[in-house]
Amino acid sequence: MDYYDLIIVGAGPAGSTLAHSLQGSGKRILLIDKQAFPRDKTCAGWVTPAVMHSLNIDLTDYANGRTLQPIRRFRIGMMGQPAVENNHHEVVSYGIRRCEFDDYLLNRVDAPKVLGTPVKSIERHNGNWVINHTWEAPLVVGAGGHFCPVAQLLGEGPGSHETVVAAKEVEFEMTPDQSRVCAARGDTPELWFCRDLKGYAWVFRKGDFLNIGLGREDNHRLTHHLEHFVEEMKASGRIPQDLPHRFKGHAYLLYNHAERPLVDDGILLIGDAAGLAYTQSGEGIRPAIESALMAARVIGNARDHSAQTLQAYGEAIAERFGNRAADADQGWQIPDWVKAPVASTLMRSHWFTRKVVTEQWFLHRQVPLLKQAV
């Protein structure tokens, strides 16, 4: 049996950030992930400057051989209506490819890694957690996304009782002919809201790579909405006519809809495993990074691994992202005051789409920076 002080299940941005933040703490850490890296990850793939600053990423270093698409504009509309384009006159976000971004973060971690290895069993033994009858630690952190096996140990675990957002997307490298006819621009992601305001679709170009997808809460009609959106985009010339046939799926919880416990004795959840995606946009990278930074501070100062001690992490999450119970009635993406006939008009407003949709809901520019502890 191999013993560690901490085992992190999931080596994506949340897990790798936690491991990286605890380097130099003297703790013996193990990272486990079911997939080998680099790997594909279903995600539109953009990060705000706040994420890059929180992670202390040198943009020049990162851009060396990797996709880093500066974003200065957004095209926003409601499906079936003309879009509004807003120029922010500065870089407000960056387009990345998750296969590169996640691998970059993981390579910064010095701790031992076990990749391409699914977690098949987690058992309690003498106050410790034993994973796959091989690795043992008093504390295990779930960072493995919505269906993280560690999350299954808390409450009811992932299941049909949860209201999830389901998304489908495809990312591919365009041929020269496809690049030539694609009207979407790299510095201008496109966001298209469904007319019932239960989700939105996107078209996001990163150089010669194109990412197209759609996410909704009522996932039983997800494919129908996606196909309709793709046909609209083809007809308007926004995207090439010939696309890959296979769109990949992804599920996650919006913060105000999630009811998962965050901690228990010797257990802590971060990122999508904790259900932290922003309610208005569904973005999960910044909440994942910040939850890992907060978890690192609590774990680094914890006198033990009891639920009572680890609850300081839950309190930090509530302080940062708000009280879930107080906002549980808030719907997917659009506040109730927008869910009215005025929504169609608002989505044609330059002020509303820029100041509210882009800067508040998607970029969260009003949220102060959370720095990595040094």
C-alpha cells in the first residue's frame, strides 16, 4: 500500500491547481485521472485574464506552441434575430484549447501522477481512504468533474435528482477551404441564446480551430436545438457547410442549482465535482481554479481532516460565490426580471449585451481577483 497525505482524483484545472498550490507544503500528494494527458475535453474553451493572473501564467510562455486567441469583441443575439456586436477595445478574454491548457497546468505539478487509471473503488479503512486497494490517504479531494467518484461518497451523489446542464460541442481544425468560408472571427466569439432562454449556443474560432456547441437544462431536446442552431449558422454563412458529425457531450451543475455537500470527514470537493459553474453563463474554469486555491489554503492550515475543520472551505465558497439556499430559485442563465417579452428587445441592445451579458454574466469583471498563495 502506498501512503500519501492527500490524494486528488481528477487532474483537470481544479486538481492540478490544488496540487500546484500545495507544492512546498511538505505534503505527499498523489494525482489520479482516468485519462492520459493531453486529452480532449468538452468545453467552449476560453478563460478570462483573471484566471491567467490567479494561476500566475506567463502569457508569452503559454503562447509558445499553444493556442492563445485574444478576444476583444463579442457577437450576441437571440436565435432568429440579428446579432449585436460589441467592441471592448482591449483584450477581455483568451481562447484556449483544453487539451493544451489542462496539459500545461498538469505539467507544472511536481507530485506523482497516475494517469489513464479509473478509480474503481474508494473504501474507508482505519480512518483513511483506500483507492483501488493500492493508494491510501487520510484526505481525498474530488476534482473529477460532474460524475467524480469521490462525489458519490457525499449525500445522494450524482444522479437523476440533480438538475444538470447538458452540453454538446465539437472542436476541429478547419481545412484551408473551411477557414476561407467561415465568417466567424477569432477575436469575436458568438453567443446565441435560445428563444425560451433555457440555454445558449456558441461559435468560437481560435485561429484555424473552430468550436461549436450548445448547452441547455432540458437536455431531452438538446440534439434538436443543436441541429436547428447548426443549420441556422450554416445558412447564414457563419460556419462551414461540412462539419464533423460527432458532437461530444458534457454535463455539469450550475452553482445555484447544486445541492451537493462540499465536505465530510476526510473528503472535499472542488470544481465541477462540487457543482460550482456560474449560474448565468455555465462557465466552470474560473470557479474550478478559485475553489482549488481556497481548498489549498484550508488544507494547508488544517489541524485535522474532520468535516468540522474542512467546513472552513465550504464557508469560503459561500462567501466567494454566494449562498446557494438564498438563490436556489434563480433560473438557468437569465434572471426572472429578464424572462419576459422584453428579453427579445434587451438582446438587441448594445448596452445590455455589453454591460450585463458579457461583462457581468460571462466575464465577471465585477468580481475581484483571487490570487494564488505564495
